[in-house]
Amino acid sequence: MEKFTKLTAVAAPLPLTNVDTDMIIPARFLKTIKRTGLAEGLFYALRHDGDGKPVDFVLDRPAYKSAKILVAGANFGCGSSREHAPWALLDAGIRCVIAPSFADIFYNNCFKNGILPLVLPQDEVDKLLDDAERGANAVVTVDLETQTIHGPDGGSIAFEVDAFRKHCLLNGLDDIGLTLEKAPKIDGFEERQKIGQPWLYA
């Protein structure tokens, strides 16, 4: 998993509440277990009309093509527990989502996939949404180590994050990475077990 330390990037505004995981990535795009190629289906219903023709959507505008931060409304990621939702965001380059609240499963899945989901009070989210309306000038810095967000005007917002999840993101540790950190202890256990219970390895 890619480390998350400090991210300076364009922030895109998505001031919608109750964006569920089917809006993030519709079910018809879930036919793969690969984490790549999912950006095509990201927010598909918001990016296309009923005939599948592209409509004006914030992430398709030239100013936000390189956006890596998404500022959204409350209850982001509600609905089904599909892990493809954070996969699709990540495949599109989104590394941080800021909202007043998240659905629990989506929130947890973000951390496991290298995305930082930040919960902020509505008034601070509104300020960042206003900043994000500046297009290519909506450059925001999210510093995980100092737990601060710096806006384009130089203002600063502090945020809280669980210490263990912070450690995992700073070090690029997903569930597999956390297990591999204990590889010496696992190897030691297996060596002792081979001596005490050799029939298990016959």
C-alpha cells in the first residue's frame, strides 16, 4: 500500500449528502477483483445521462482532472459494503475524502486501501467546499503527520485521526503489511513447532 504522509493537490467539491457506494461505483462494474480499471465506472450515474452520454461533472472538468482530494457531504459511502468503492476512488487518483460524516464500513475500507477519510464539522467542510470551487487554484495540503489541512489562503484546520490508523497510513501498512511486520515471530513459531510437532510438516 502506498504511504500517505503529506498530500498537496487540487480539491474537488462534491456537495452531495448520502452518496452511497452504488453511486460511487455501480454494481455492473463489480465483475472484477482487480483494483485497476475501476475509475471508468466511478460516479458513472453522475457523469452520464440516461443514454450513457457524458454530462458536466466536476471531476471531468479540466480544472479538476488532477484532483486528489474530494470534499463531500454528510454520510458519504453509505449503502452496501463493497470495497470496490474505495478502489475506484483510488484508481481515479483520489487519496483523501473530507466530509462531515461517513458510513462506517466505507470509512474503515478507506484506511485499508491508502485513502485518508477525514471527518470535520460542517462549517469547516463548507469552508473547504468554498475553497474547492476555485478550480485549478483550489490547492489544499493535507499533512497527516501534523494532522492539519492548509487551504489556498493559508488558513489551517486541525483534524483528529486514530493513532493506529495514522501509523498504518504513514507507513503504508495494509492488513497484509501488518502481518508481514511479524514475520520473524511467525518464522520462529514455525521452527519451534517443527521440532515439537514434526508430523505436521511431514
